[in-house]
Amino acid sequence: MTSPAESADFVLTDEKDAARYTLTRDGVLVSVLDYRDDGRTVALTRAFTIPTFRGHGYAAMVVEGAVAEIEAMGGRLVDPVCWYVAEWFDAHPEKQGLLRVR
């Protein structure tokens, strides 16, 4: 599936065995988003950017790509456990419908 993060030099990958999305640029890992998927809810637990790559919006790119893939799967809600993911949803009210209501 093509994600918003994919271009000539960015690739978003869902590493299901590791329960994480990775964002690479020119084959180099720049950001990671860990998750837990129980079949109904995907808990996005930790967004992390490699320190030397911080400040370029890569965490936002990996979250945006993951949310797009979760939305495309259908039938799942998102639980933004990570503070960064929660702030990303605050900045993207058009995606609030994907959030699990507590």
C-alpha cells in the first residue's frame, strides 16, 4: 500500500512481527512507531525518532502513514497511548473519528 510517507526516498513499513511501523529515508531508519493491535483497537504506544534525525517532522510522517494504513484497513479504532500521537490527533481533527472513546 502506498502511504503518505512514501516517495522516492521515504518508505513506511509495517513490521507486523515487531509490532511497529518504521520510516526509512534512502534505506536508513529515521523513525519508529510501536503499536499493539488486538483486532479491534490499535494502541499506538511510542513514537521515536533517531536523535540525529530529530527536528525534520519524521515522527509526524510515521504517525500519519500508520494512521492512514489503519484507516484503510477499516474496522479498527486507535488508542493514542503515546503523548506525541495524542498531540498529532489534536492537530488533525479530521481523524478524530478513528479514536477509541474511553
